[in-house]
Amino acid sequence: MIADRSYGWRLKPRLKALSEGREARLRGLPESFQRHAVSQHARIERLGLAAGPQPAVSDPRHAVQGKSPKLISVARCAEPRVDSAARAGGLRGCARASLRRGFSRQPLWLLALALLVLLSGCGLPGTIAGGGSLPATRPVPTATPLPPVRFPQDEAQHTDLTEWWYYTGHFHSAIGHEYGFELTFFQTLRGSLPPYYAAHYAISDISRGQFHYDQQVGFGSPSSIPPAGSTQGFHLALNGWTATGLNGHDQLHAVMTDYTIDLKLTDALPHPILHNGNGLITYGEAGYSYYYSRPLLMVSGTVNDHGQAVAVSGQAWMDHQWGNFLTVAGSGWDWYSIQLANHTEYMLYIIRDSQKRPLGAVGTYISPDGAAHEIPQQNMRFEVLGHWTSPVTGGVYPSGWRVTISDPAVSLTLTPALVDQELVTAQSTGVAYWEGAVRIAGRANGAAITGQGYVELTGYASLPPGAAQPGGMAP
């Protein structure tokens, strides 16, 4: 049961919204540019908007029947923020410098065209297009069912439309200095265009009461995507930020002013968690996504905090999604990752429509032995305890939650470690959202329990007036 009607869950594809957004952008371009863009977009549409085939699903278990919100979970989207006008200006400069480095050898019209097609044909995670409801879906017969998830092969980059690797977590120093972090890499493929990458890096300096973030964008080389069936894991690099991983042993490196992380992450569970049982979430005719998590990664390494190298340890959560789906349309979602001291984890989220009405709730419970259990929607209740208004975007976000699950019996209060953890990603993925560290306290099976987690909130705010658009295409 959902107690607050302003709540909702992860929501996505809307090809009509895609087309409308593209046409609106085209109206502001010179006529010759319009002809180039329309021609290129039409060519991509003839190719099915995909870098690879879009197989249908023959197994009825892979289909979403109307109200199944699990499919919608495909919309995981994050984007960094600006927490002051000064930071917004600095972030625009950083993003534009990254763009110049990546695009310096390309004709200006081609770069603008590429960004237009990429960003109008695919909202990266967190992109919210106004209005709409979930598309009706049904099984579509095919002689070639989608293959199952394989490890380690499916840790590597794929040749699908949309893909991301998404890390959030907490770490602390030996003297108890607390931090939260987010590091996310997005890969987008469209037709014959080179791979487009965006990345977001955020630090919640909990002990100082400060939130900082940065973002990067650029085109990559097709050779950076390994051949199908590679067993070498993933190797992501964008303007000095890196993420590598194989068999639950990952390494992260990212730099911004005052904060550099070098982290090693090791999976404490025996295997990744496949959501929806088989790790496949489908939109029916609109596309599909594979989705797995590593919900309990042990963290060690260093953070260079204002010039001082500090040894840290903690734990993190990683999501990996990929498929021939489009992450635009829909109105928003609230996503929760919960890590409790009794070695249980929960992935919960609510999807809502354009009127902020709940469309559904999805949950996965991971027991201490690493087994995954789906949580029926009727076994979950969410209550908003307060709200926070962003001074940058004016968006009003929920702030503080009570989550109750009937089986297993838990009642948890989630409190933001910092009230302001909003990201505004005007220069990379073009949305505003709240992604932040939370503290957790409550009861599990009658016993007191504590924990930590992350919450992501999208669809509550828009870019502030005059914010630069992805690729510097606006003032």
C-alpha cells in the first residue's frame, strides 16, 4: 500500500514523447541543419533505433502484463546537481571543456547533430519527459528468444541502445569521518554514430555537512566495446574517470575539486542478484532491459580530501542495466537501496504517472545467504515524513520516509544524511534529480536494527531557467 499519493515508481519509454522532443529541438535549428537531422533520425528509425537487433520475447514469463511495474524499473536514471549558482557556473565550464576535448576533431554541425540525435532519441537515466502512462505490453512470438544473463560475459559493454553501471555507497575513515558517494557511467549507441558516454560523480561529505558533484561527457571509440562473449569484464574510462570490474572485483577512480576517490570493491555475496527472477525486464514492443545488482560490495581504498589522502572502508551497491530500450517518457520514480546490519538488503521503488499518481511498487529482498526474494506490492507501505524545497530548481522533494514490509516483517525509518543532495545535470543528461545517502533505523522481525542506504528521486524538479543543455546547445 502506498500512503502518500505524491509517490510513484520507475517509469520509462514513450516513443511519442521522443518524437515530440526531437521536433521541438529541430524547430530552433537552421533549415539546412534540420534537413541533416531529419535525414539522420529517419535513417536511424529505419534501422530500428538500435545498434544491434531488438529480439522479441517468446517466453510469457518475460512479458509485462499491464500493471506489472517491474518492467518499468528499466528506467533507472541519475544525474548530478548544482547546489549553488556559483557551482552551476563552474560545472558548465568543466562540462564544456570535456566536450571540447572529445569533439575537437569533429565538424561543429556533425557534433551538434550527433548530440541532438543521441539526446532526443534517448534520455539517459533520470530523463523525465512530461505526461503519459505505461505502454501496454504483451508477449510477442519469435523464433529467437532473448538469451539468459551470463557471467562474466554480461559484465562487459554491449552493443545495445542503452547501458549503465551505477555505484552508490558509504565509506568512513579510521577516525569516523563519514562520506557517501555516487559514480555512474552511461553508454548510448545510436545507428552508426560513435558511442556516447556520460558520467556523474558525487560526494556527500556527511561529517562536513556538504554535497559536491561533477559530470563528464564525450564520444568513445567503437573499439572500446569488446566482442560479444568477452570474459574480461568491463573497462570504462571518460576524461580520467574509470571503472573496471570482473567477477565481483571492481575498481573505481574519479576526480573533482577537493575529492578524489580510488576504491576497490569486493562482492560479499556468492553471486549477483537478478531482478525479476531471471534478470530480464521487458517493455514488450517498446524494448527490454537486462538488470542485475551487486547489493553488498565491501569497499576499501583512499579518498583525497582537500589534498589529504585518507584511508577509508565501507560498503556499496552496484546496478548494471542494458538493452534496446529508451529511457524517456513517464514522469518519475523513487528508488531505495537498503543495507541492514543483519546482512539483509532490499531494493524498493515506486513508479508514478505524470500526475504523480502511483502506478506500482516493486521490491527485492536479499537474505544473508544471497538468495533473492520478490516482495509483492501489497506487502509494502511507504509514508513520506517531510519535504524539502531546492533553492536551485525550486523542486519540492520528499525528505524522510517510513517503509513497512509485512514479509519479512520490517519497519524502517530512512533519514537523509544531508537534506540537500540534489543534482542538476544540464550539461550531460539534462535533468534535475535527488540522489543521496540515508541513515536507517527501525525493527526487523521484532528486533531493533540499523543500516544505511541510498535514495533516488526523479520527476520532482526541472532544470532552472537558462541552464545550459547537454552539449552546450543552450546559452
